[in-house]
Amino acid sequence: MTIFLTLGLSFCLGLSIWLGWQIYQLKKTLQIREKSTHRIQQDLHGLILCMRGISQRFEKQQKLIRSVTIRQNDLNALSTNDSHYEQAVLLMDKGATVDELIQTCGLSKGEAELMSRINNITFDENTSQAGLR
């Protein structure tokens, strides 16, 4: 009977040692995973801060693009309006009449006459300066 008691106590002692070792291993694994989880949380926090910064920069860039687009549209509108005058100047240099400017460029009679007078004055000044040389 002492043999059974000794065997039983040895088995219990061995089982206790084995369970203690398993608990130790589980605690070690838990600590490693807690550290890993903490690092992942820190990384996520850093990524969230980075995303906020990128989002703010993206919004600023969108506002800048909108303002540049509006400015470009304004410049295009001005350029479109000026193209009639530029075309009229080119035609006047080729000797176009006021009526031709009105028909071709879509200018009003007053605009065409004014441009013709300015062109004649400029032409006269350039001719007189060329004669002085």
C-alpha cells in the first residue's frame, strides 16, 4: 500500500511540476503577445496620426487646385474675349477695313473704328520714326 501511496504522491508531484511548467510557459507567451499587441497599438496610433496629416494636406491641395482651376477659367475667359481684338489687330496689319473687322471679329462699329484709329496712329508714329533714322 505504501507503494501505491508513493506512486500516487509521485504522480501528483510530477503532475504539479508539469502544470507549473505549463503555467510558466503560458505566462511567457502571454507577455510576448502583450508586448506585440502594445507595439501594434503604437503603430496603429502612428498610422492614424499620419493619415490625419495626409488628409489635411490633401484637403489643402484640393482647395489650391480649386482656386487654380477658377483662376485658369477666369484667364481662359479673358483670353477668349481678347482673341477677337488680337484677330482684329492682325487683320488691320493686313489692311482690313472697319466693316471687315465688324464682320470677321464680331466687334461693334465703335470698337472697330477705335481700333482702326489707334492702329493708324501707331502706324503713323512708326513710319515717321523710321524716316528719322
